[in-house]
Amino acid sequence: MHALSPRHVPLCLLLLVAGAACDSKSKAPEPAAATSPAADAADPAPAPEPAAPTNEPQAAPSEDAPQAVVGQPAPDFTLPDLDGNPVRLADHRGKTVVLEWFNPQCPFVRMSHTKGSLVDAPARHQKDGVVWLAINSNAAGKQGHDPDVNRQAMTEFGMKYPLLRDEAGTIGRQYGATHTPHLFVIDPKGTLVYAGAIDNSPDGEGASPEGGTLVRYVDQALAELAANKPVSVPQTKAYGCTVKYVD
């Protein structure tokens, strides 16, 4: 083997060094992909789309809805009057409220408004700040439902208070209204303190009171509330026509 001449050494060394550098560069590890929390959060999963709006009517309250019980808070409600204006019970909180279940074609309602205890009771108590609301829970197509018949009756009976429509019967059933007339008294705190008949004369005229003496239960309850006394007769059995609920 011949020895390399001194003039050849720099070139060989240069080639060897260059070759090592190239080989080292080709084998260098590639950087790892980023896995930090910040990097993961940069591309979050898409948020779920909101449900599409619907114009379908809401379902009626279930059987688990609060039921009216004497001595307990009266269930709130909102019902339209004959002109479609909404009336909400809660808007009258702080006042005594009377609810009167109504049917303009019921003979007992007619007698009570023309001869019996409902002739002047609403007007008398309204002067003292009592809120009086009539409610018709009769279903469409049944006796006493027609709005025009109700308007005529309001004029004939001199009713100067709202008549609310409960066509589905939801509020009537919630309060346990069984007859017309059927009355409920709610005190200023929102507690139901009386439920039952307007008086103890089932003829509607006040002419045949049970026991011989006419007792106007609603008048009595309102007088006791005004005197800051407990209602002495909180519940009685209503008389009159049955409420014509939807089938």
C-alpha cells in the first residue's frame, strides 16, 4: 500500500468530515407533535346545536300539579277574560280574592244572581277592596260556554268584574270546582281559606235555607278576614249545576 502524500491529506480529511456531517444530519430525530393541554384545547369538540323553536301548545299541567287545599297556598293561574286579556291571580297578592265558578245558563246561577246571595255580594265586597273573579270552565260546545251568552249574562246580572275563560278545565279541576256556583276565598297572603257554596240555601234563591236560618258563607268568611279572625266555616258542599268539563 502506498502512503498518501501530504498534499492529498487535506482533501481526504475534508471528504471524511463532510460525509460524517451529512450522515449525522440525515439521522437527526424529528420533533414530536405537540400534546400539551393548550394544544388540545385549541380544537374543542363542537357544541351541541340548540333545539329548534316550536309553536306547538304546551301540554296541560300533569296530575302532579299543585291542587287547591283549604289552609294551603292557592295555586296561581293566568286566564283570559272575554276580550282575551290575561288575568293572573298572583297580580292580586296582598288583597282578598273571591273566585266564583260561573255558568250563565245554569238555573242555580241565574237564581242566585237575580234573587239570591249573589245579587249584591260582589259589588258590596268590591267597595271594600275585595277582588272578585268569575271563572267559566265549561268546554266548547257545552252549556254556558258561548262567549256572547256570557256577555249577555254579565250585563243582565250587573257583573262589574272579570269573567275568565277556562275552556280546557285545567284550573277548574285544579281547584276542585264541581258546581256552578262554587266559590273560593283567598286571603291577602295567598292562602285558600274557604271553598264551597255561596250560602246554605240549595234552591239558589236564599228562600229555603238548611236549618231554617240563611247563612251566607262567603259573606261570613270575608267579614271574619276583615276582622283578622280565622274563618269559622272553611269548607262546605257546593250546590248547583255540575261543571261541564271537556270530555
